[in-house]
Amino acid sequence: MGFYLRKSFRAGPVRFNLSKSGFGVSVGVTGARLGLSSSGRAYAHGGRGGLYYRKSLGGGGSRGGRRGGAQAGRASSVRSAPLELTEETGATYGAPHSPADADASQPARVRRSPPTYGWLALGAAVAGLLLPRPFPALVAAGVLSALVVLAVGRRMRRAAGDAYGRLLDAQVSAAAPIADEARSAIDAARRDRWLTPGDARYFEERAYLTLLEAATANAYDDPSLERVGEMERLLDLEPAFLHRARLDSYTRAHVEAVSDHDLTEAEEKALERARAAFGLTDEELADELILLDRLRELRAIRDGDLPVVDAATKLSRREVCHMESEGRILQKRLLRSFSRGGQRYKVRGFVIDKEGTLVVTSKRVALVHRGVTSIRNSRILDVEVDHDRQLLTLIRDGVATPTYLTTPDALRAGAIVAALAEDQ
């Protein structure tokens, strides 16, 4: 979103950002930059839509002394620096977990080959050793004839299946509707006496799943959905398979759309087209629709449509409350350190500093406990959200140490704070 910028100037595709907390360079991707903090620590930062990720690239700069000595000392300290581990202390609220769908995946159908005939040949060899003459020769001749007949039948079945599969694959890859000549060829291939029901079902399901995959990649546009419907009418597929395949296709598109916690209007319309075309009900998509409503609300917040709530916390007349929830201010501390295998380790984790009511208003972010801890929106440069731990990290102008907050709905809080900070 870029609300962390205070002063900036552009040189071609590169943007230079200046603020009290340091210097940054944004290249190519919205929300991504390399920067130097106020303490001299280099970092890489990226994200969009209220979700930001920040990673340090090295140690802090030297406050004095010669540059060469500082660089040499920093290089040696990096080599001997202990590895830092993070431990979950239970101070954060943690993300809510929904029960997994045990039947979410359907095993792909496999084209099974007919059994081999090695046992038949082995039986003929044993008979040749045990039976008196002339029975061994007669048994061998009979077994050889049977093997030839079985091999020819197997090849004919394999050829019929492959021919049927090629016809279907040609229609899947073609952009035009299925012509009458192609329909006649497919019907003739389906009536081939050498085509087994298992092979026919395998190639038909494979063709249908390939079309569904293409429709998902094309955001369920009208031509893709027409091709899917045409293939459904052409093939004699089981209703249970059709419904499972449609549901799996929609679930895949849904996961791809919501995995970045940012639902665009184009993604939302594509999912609506899929639900309508596949006949999926609201009952079987209840969890997905709830998440879509939530992401739609976050998109509206990022666009400036902030919610207004009646706060139980006493505020000034000039403040408008946009969110009120339980919350905590956390401190990141060293929990313990140890050495193992010649390597030193430091274990850090979050501990509760203050706990109370988190209030986000038009002027500030405040935690009301025995007192009040406030951060003015105009001082907030970056908003970073860790959805897994419901952790909200506020990067403030002129302050080297971030402020860590946790609240049961950190994603919504982050979107509101990001929108408010951007307007300052």
C-alpha cells in the first residue's frame, strides 16, 4: 500500500524513500523495498494489502570508529554470532483453526493394465517336467496358443483405449466446439468391442478433469465453462464423479484466491461464475462463503470504507472508534541460551507486557489497561500481520524497536490500522 512512505522521489522504475527511521529503495514490486533502519540495520521488506514481511539482512552499523574496523568487526561477529530460535510462549492469541475436511481429496483414477501371464508359462513348464510323453508337447503347444491369443487381445484392447483417448484429448485441446464428424468418431470409438469399460472411464474422466483445470486457469470465463458443459453432455460420466470434480475444481480456485488474504473483484466474480455453473449449494460451501465475506470486508476497509463502532471505552469527541477488542502488548525477550555442537543458540519468544482492551480510532491505536498506551496513527510507518499467531507489528517513525500487539482478529485490525495510517 505504500503508507510507510514519508518523502520519496523516483528515478525510472526505482523509488527512493526517506523518513526519520531510515532510508529505503523500492524496486519493481509494489510494497517491496530494501532499506536501512535508524540503527544502521539493513532489511528487506515486502507485502501488500496490510500484510507485510520484514527480514533483516545483517547487523547494525557502527556508531563510531573507522569504517574499515567496523566492517571487519561486523564480519567476524556474523561468523561467530549465535543462531536465534523462536519459541511459542502462548502469549499470542493464535489463529482460529477450522476442522479439516477429511474427504477433501479424491484419489485420481488409474488406468489398470490386464494381469501378466507369467504364471501361465510357469505352469506349462512345470507340467512339461512332471507329465509323461507326449503330454509335455501338447501342453506346451496349448499354452503357447493361449499366450498368443491373450497377447493379441491385450494389444487390441490397449490400442482401442489409446485411440479413444487421443480422440478425447484432441477435443480437449481444440478451441472450437466439437464438430459432428468428431462426435461420430468418438461414438464409433466408444462402441469398439475391444474398448474396455475401465479404459473408457479412465480417458473420459481424464479429459473432463483437464477441461476443469483449464477452466480454473482461465478464471471460469464463458468459453471455458461452455467447453466443460459440452464435454459433460458428450460423455457418460457418473453424477457422483461430476459433482466431486466440480467441487474440487472450485475448492482449488478458492484456495488460490484467498491464500494471500486479499480477494480482488475479478477473483470474486470468477468464483461466483463457478458456483452458478457447477450448481454448488451454499450449504456445502458454508466455510468458503464465510471466508469470502470476511475478505470482502477487508477489501472494503483497505478502500477506505472503515467500520464505525460504539466503543465502551471513553474517547474524546474528535475520535471515531473503528474497532474495539481484547488485546495485549507484547515484548520479545531472550528466554534462554545454550550451546550444542560448538554452536551457540539464543531462544527468543513473546511475553505479555500489558493486557486490556485494544481500541483503534481515527487518531490512534490504544491499549486500555490500568493506564492507556497510545500510538498516534501519524507515527505508524509499516503494519505487519502474522496471521498464524494473530500478531500485529507496528513500525513507528523514529523508533527502532517495533511495537508488538496481539488481538483475536489481527488481520482485520491490521487492515484498519493500515488504512488509517495511509490517510495521515
